[in-house]
Amino acid sequence: MDRKRRTMDGSGIRQALSMMNERGSGEGAGYVAYGVYPDYRDCYALHVFFDNVRENKDVVDATLEQWGTIEHDEAIPTYDQPNLRAVHTPWRYFFKPDPSLAPASTSPEDDIVSALVMRVNTARRGALIFSSGKNVGVFKAGGWPEEVADFYRIEDYEGYTWLAHNRYPTNTPGWWGGAHPFNLLGWSVVHNGEITSYGTNRRYIESLGYTCTMYTDTEVVAYLIDLLVRRHGLDLDLAVRALAPPFWEEIDRMPEAEREWNRALRLTYAPAMMNGPFAIVAADADTMVGFTDRSKLRPMVVGECADRLYISSEEAAIRAMEPKVESITMPAAGEPVIGRVAP
Amino acid sequence: MAKQVAIDGKGVHYTPLNQQIRKAVADGADEIVISNILGQRFIGDGLRGNVTIQLYGVPGGDLAMFMSGPTIIVHGNAEHAPGNTMDAGKVVIHGNAGDAVAHSMRGGKVFVRGDIGYRGGIHMKQYEDHYPILVVGGTAQAYLGESLAGGLLLVLGLNGPVQAREIGSGIHGGEIIIRGDVDDACLATGATKVPLTEEDRMRIAPVIREFADDFGLDPEPLTGAKYTRIVPASARPFVGKYTWE
């Protein structure tokens, strides 16, 4: 993240990610960049995987037009790679929802778009919306980080915050929709580990209007952050504390006032609490946050250099992108590292 | 005359890098200096002999895994698990190191000048004359000495006191010695504090001196300091935990 919103092209993070190829299996990689669509900054940028554009696109077009205006749409430019089979066609829409169609909502545009994402994805009619925020774009596919970057020519995009991920699927098969980052509206998430509380978290989030369609655990993290931060209005550090709360022994040792609100938070959001090993980085247009599980079963390294904040699984990736990095730290388990861009 | 070999590690994958190291050792090198290391895992894995390897940069995880004999000196930070299942030899790290330092180490020494992450010394073990030693100059995080089965884990706390949770979680052998006081709340079930005896102090003094010598520190304030010694609460602290006899 560049806290002054100075943009970087995608070549730097491509190189950083390729430092950690030992952590992947070539079955999925992806990038997300904030600030990539300045010409359509007021539109929701919907990135869609079509199984077959001719067969599946009309339904999506009709659904979107029912709820607003498609300002522009086009195939996302891609470039053939020898070892990457293009099983889906990535497409992008720049969409303006009609707020008068959700008069009871306090955030009609966000609610319309998130409902459309859920509707299109659960219909399973050859279309999957995997990116739906304003001035943000997820670029992912099945393959190694360099192949996916070259497939989209990621160096052609300029963003002030970038997340990237190299996947090693362990519990479900790798596929394009299962590659990270996961995005809903403004928030995007990348994750190393496995959410063993996925079943509990999924039941909770699906009872609140979300539907999991990506066959992998990290999807629930994106929806939990959307629920806690956007819909419930929790501060980001409180949201992280709800997802990865202190142990009960630690809460019991806190001074009374602190103990009470920590207890309340943990009880209120018990089904949102995430168990298992994880290191997670999430971002929206103004923020980036990294945190690990409370037992620190996955690594997380933080680097800083002037206005730039870096969060990575390995120090080498940060140094590949920023050889003159000024500070390198390893934050404590469960302790969020939050970067905010200047207003 | 000592034979020195220089290797430029810039952009070299760990497999050809280790092949160059092994060739240099086979050709009789006494010292190998490797520059521009960045993130290469598994450096020196399974390596034997008496060679000294100077690494400039930040090596990747599992440095010196299964190594038996050589000395590796890291002029920079290290990632996860340096000294993983190391058999003999020595790893000296002039910066910080990541999680699971000296993972399952069964002999030799790992010295870290700075801080280490979580689970330092996890499942170190000793057998007859195989006696692993991990010394940390700075501080350590939670689950220090997790499942410790043998050896010595010494934390000098030069960057501040050790306040990690769950120290000695699952400890059933070996000892964790930490400079200064350790709060009882930091100890895991099955770990207990005992006084450091004069014999203990005599035993750790040479280790402290060697550490101080490697990093140019004054050993005297350290050898005479107050230490907390943490050992298993009994010969079998977890009997009855999973099965009943």
C-alpha cells in the first residue's frame, strides 16, 4: 500500500509473489489493485468469469439492466500463455445501480450490487462475479503467479494498494473462482492457512443473506469482513478482534472495563470467530489490514519504507519489491497491522 | 592455507545453489562466502564436513536442515525453522529469525542475536552425546520450547523481558533458561520453574561466553545475571492426558 495513493504498476508485486513459488502449486494465483479504473471511478467494476460468453452473457446483461445501468462492458484483455488453459472468459462491466429500486436500504447501491453478486453466483448459469467494488479489480486464474500476471499483463495496471496470492489448495480442487483474492464490494482478502471453523462461519454468514459459491474457506472471510465492517459498522480493529479474539484466559486477566467489552464482543460474534491456522491480509479503498490466528500458526512479516506498507509471508518478498526497506517486523499473533491511506 | 570459495547467490534457485555449495565442499573449501542471498530455502541442507559458510542477505526457511558438521553464519535475518532437525554443527544468525527456530534440532548449536518468533526450540531432543543448544539474544514469542524433549534453550532477553504465553507447552525433557523473572502466567501446563543452581550456572557459562564471543558482547553481565529455569513438572507430565493406565 502507498499511503499517499501514488500508484505502482503490477510488475513489482508479480516479482515479490514469484519469490514464494515454494508456497504454491500452480493451481491458482491472483492479484487485486485499488485505483485501476479512474475513468469509471463512480461505477461498480464487476469482473465476471463466463464459461461461454455467447451462452451465458445475455442472462447477466438482463439482470444488471433490471437493477441499473451498464455504462460500459468489455472482455478483460488477456494474452495466451503456454501453460495456462483459459477455461473461463474474464469480462468486466462498469455498472451503476439504480438506488430508487431499494428504497428501504440505507446503502441501496451497495446492497443492490452485493445481492446481484449472490444471485448471479448462486444461479450457476456459467457466470461468476468475482470482483464488484468501485475503482478496484481482481485478476485471477488457475496457474503460477507469473503465468496469471502475464495472462492479464498485470504490469499494464496501476494501483496504490495491491494484494497478491499464490495458492496451494489442500482441501478442495483448485479452480479459477477458488483462486485468491476474494472480493465483495470494497473489500478484498488473501489468506494463507485453513479456516477450520469454516462450517460454523458459513452457517452464520449464510443465515445473514450471503451464499458461499467458491468451494473454499477464504470466501467466508470476505463476507465476514463485509458484514462486520460495512453492515455492522465496526471499527476495523474491533472487527479483527471479533474474528480472532483473545483467549478467554487473557480476557479474564484484563481490567474490568476492557474485560467486559471483550467478553461482549466475543460472545456476540462467537459464530464469526475463525479457528485454525491463518495469516490474512484484507484491503479496501482506504485501508489495508494484516492479522494472524491467535496461536500464530502462519507467518506474517511487515515492512515499511517511507509511505509504503508491505505485509507478506516472507521477508524476501518484501525485499524483492523494496530493497531499501527501512523496517522489518513480525507482529504478535492476533494483533492487527492496519495501514490507512491519507484522505 | 585455508581455501575460500565465493558464490554470487543473486537470483539463483536453491537447487543449483546447494549444488555449488556441495561441489565447493567436495573440492576441499574451508570457507564459502555467498553474497546476495534473498529468500532461497534449504541452504546447506544435509551438508556434512567442517566448512564455514558466510551468508550475506536473508535466506529462506529451513536453513541448515539435517546439517551435520558445518558452520553457517547469516549476516541478516532468517526465516522459519533454521536448524530444522540439525544433527551437528552451528548456525549463527546476526539478525532476527522467524517461527519454529531450531525445530526438532537433535544436536549442534543455533545462536540468534536478535529476536525469534513463535515456537522457538519446538521439539528439540537429545540422545547420548547429541545435545542441541539454542541461544536467543533478544526475546521469544509464545509456545517457546513447545513439546521440548531435550537440550538447552537459553533466552537472554537483551531487547526486553520475555512475556510469551504458553512457555514449555508439552515439555517433557530438556530445559528452558530465561534471563530475569518469568511470570507464572506465562508457563504452560506441565512446565514448572525451579531455582538455577550453581552447577547449572557453571554449565551455561561457557555457552554464554561462546555466544558473547560470536557477537562481540561482554559476557560478564550475562554470566552473573539472574535466570529462571523451566523444566518438565515431572518425569511424565502428561501421563493420563490422552490415555489412562
